Amino acid sequence: MKTLSRNIQLLSCLVCLFLSISFSSIAQNSTEHWRPAVHFSPTKNWTNDPNGLIFFKGYYHVFFQHNPQGNDWGNMSWGHARTKDLLHWEELPLAIPHGEEYIFSGCVVWDKNHVSGLGDPKKELLVAIYTADYPNKKQEQHLAYSNDEGLTWKKYDHNPILDIQLLNFRDPNIIWHEASKQYVMSIAKPLERSVQFYGSKNLLKWDLLSEFSNQGELEMIWECPSLLELPIEGREKESKWVLFNSSQGVQKGFVGMQYFVGEFNGKTFTNENSSETKLFVDFGKDFYAAIPFYNTPAKEVLWLAWALSWQYAKEQPTYPWKGQMSSVRKLSLVDTQEGLRLKQIFQPDFTSMEPTFQAKDISISKPKMLNGFKMLQGKSYVIDMEVEETNADRWGLKWQSVDNPQEFTLVAFDEIKKQWFIDRSHSGKILSPGFFKVDSAPWVEGRSRHMRVWVDHSMLELLAQDGTVAISSLRFPLSAKENLSIFSDKGKLDLKQIMIWEVK
């Protein structure tokens, strides 16, 4: 009887296990139709902040916050991917796995002269500095190093390299500051709305230089800072220092990024605007934690971000992955009527390529379907549209479901409100109340009515007015087929030209 009872119990357990697996499989259907084609996403499992961006030996490397065991936040480790052309990504094995500590955000630098004295002196050396998070205890800064181009990493035997005994102290980002001949680290004290700067000659010993705090946007914590020297377009050999950090975005309660323009003397950053001035990187909800690439060719300043929002990240309806990266963008500063402002340009440069579709000198007074759009269904593409003049109230681009006319997305300009906007409130699957709020950005006086939109399955990125306006927004269409049209409300729209590039 005992044997029979045990067999029945075993059978019962197996049936329960089978049903559990079956129901789990049914609940987790693959959503590859929403996966970006040329914006990086991991093959499976959760990802958030980009980490350790570096160009090295012909590859752009992206490390990233990753849960190797599941599709939700947890077990935080560093994933790893690389690309040669900023479009086609090769995902590599897990780079730095968590131990007792979670591996939070950080950076990678090329220790060209082996100043750290780590690793094999006969081989190239990469050094990663990142936040080690001991949940609910403290955060301190650790180091790992690699002699095989970032494929494998050894954690430093004498970690931590920086510890100020704080529960929240994170996200180091490092540059080489030529004028003071030292490495400079920017790191956040999130709750204090503060960025501290540390200096080092050998990447191991760090001395506090100064602290910048309580300016700009203060409603949410500060994270993921970076300090960059950006060229000023139109001013030969002139540049300014810019301090970036992740914080609250344009809309209250939603994360975003801000920046400060000023000077850095090797010790202190000085904001040239008033402490109350708020300058935002992106006016959408899905651009966060951007950091720059280290060691870029021709010293171009390039970065990318996590393309998602903490307010609905758990609800992103994708499987077997959750989270993706933005496009790579080139950064500079430009003069505007209100002062120096950030300019972002999609990379690679599509204007040097032959467009898939091109039309010039078009006048529109009612919606005009783009006839060649069917060949771009289910693909990634960039649209460039330049307006000659208009007397319309609103104009722009409309994606509309073939099967359900009530499902649509707008990327457009409102001439009455003088605002660029992305309206995804009827775009398909709505993740949260935040999806009903239109993402809008103000007109930049003195610049052209020019827009460039990158569409990559679930991703929409708008760079308008020659890159001085940015709006990044996710959408999850329920319809497999859409029509794309140019619209002009209550007036005429004269286009100088429109070009579309299929991004393969």
C-alpha cells in the first residue's frame, strides 16, 4: 500500500508539473513581431541600463544590465553584445555574473599604458568599474579586468576601490581628462540629487575632486551621470563641457534625462545657466540611462540609452526578452536663441546611402498614402521629411491599421501649439495610463521644419529640427499590417522632399 501510495503521489506531482509547464508555455507566447530588428535586444530575458560602452579593435561593445535567469528584474549581471556597423548585433556570453553582490551600472576604459598594473602586461587591457550592490545594505565601486577584449573578466582581488558607506551610491562613468592628465569619474548620490567627481592616475586609487548638486530637475533621484566635452557646431575648435544625468523627465512621475552646459577645469563643473534651468535630453518616455562610448573613432561623441520606462517596464508585453536599447546617436552642441542646446543625430549616417523611396516638391491638403510603403511592412526604416512651408493647423505622419481604423499612431507637428508630438494613445496594446499621455516637445525658434523618424517594429524615435528635438516612444501594434500616410489638417503642406531608407 505504501508503494502504491507513493506511486500515486509521484504521478500526481508529475501531472501538476506538466500542467504548470503547459499553462506557462501558453501564457508566454513569443512576440518576435515586436522585437526591434536593428536596435539591440537580448535573445531572452530582462535588460535595462547600457553599461561599459567602448569602441575597441573594430567593434562597438555594449555591456548591459541583465537577468540571465528570467524575464523580470533580478540577478543583475552584465550581459555583452558587439557590433561593427551599429546595426547588426552579436550577443556574446555573460560578461560579469553576479555573486553575493549584484553587478549594477558602470563603465569600461582601455588601460592603454597598463597604469593599473593588472592582468598580463603583454596583452591589451580593458578595465571595468561598476557598482556592486549588496541589497538593502550598501553600494560600493568594484573593478574587474579583461585581457581578451572583454570576453572574460576577472574581479579585482582588493575590491572595493571606492566605498563611502552609503546605501545609494552608484553608476560610475569615467573619462580621460587630458588637461589635468587624470581619469575623472562621475558618480551619483541619488537621494542627494548629487554628482561627485573623483580623480585617479591609476584607476585604483580615487580622490574626491568636487560635488555638483541640487540644480535643474530635482523631483526624482539622480542616476547614471556622465561628463562629456562636446563640440559646438559652426564654431571652429570650440567646445563646452556637458554633464548628463538620469532623473525625472518632462512629464511628472516619468523618468527621463537632463543635461547641464558649462565648464570643467579638472576639478569642478560649473553650470553656465541658472540653477533653475531645466534642459531635457529627450521628450519621450522611453529614453533613459544613456552613457557615451569610450575610445570612439575620430573622437566622435556617441551614446545610446535603455529604450523603456521604469513606470511600465514590468508590463512590456514581450517574450522571451524584455527591454531594448535605443539607436546610437552622435552628440554635439548648437547655438539657439535660448543658448547652447544638445543636438543628436542617428548613427550610422543614412544620408550617405541611396534611399529606398524619394519624392520632391509635394503639395498636400488631404491625407496622402505613401504608395511604396507596402514593401516596408514588417521592416525597419528611417523617414526624412523636410517642409518648405505650410498654413495647416497640424501635419505629419500617420500609421493606421489596415484591419482596424481605430488603431493608429501619429508623429507630427502642431502649428497652433508650436509642438512636436508622438501620439500613441490609439497605437494598439496600451501598457499603462502613461501611454495615453501624448509625448510632446516645444518648437526651437530659428530652426527648420525638418523631421527624421526611425521606425523599428515596436520603436519610434523622432529627431526633429536638425536633431535639436528628440522624442522616443514605444508602441505595440495589434495589427500586422499598417498604411502610412502624410496628413495636413485644415490647410496645405508643401514638402521640399521626403526620403525613406530601409534599414537592413
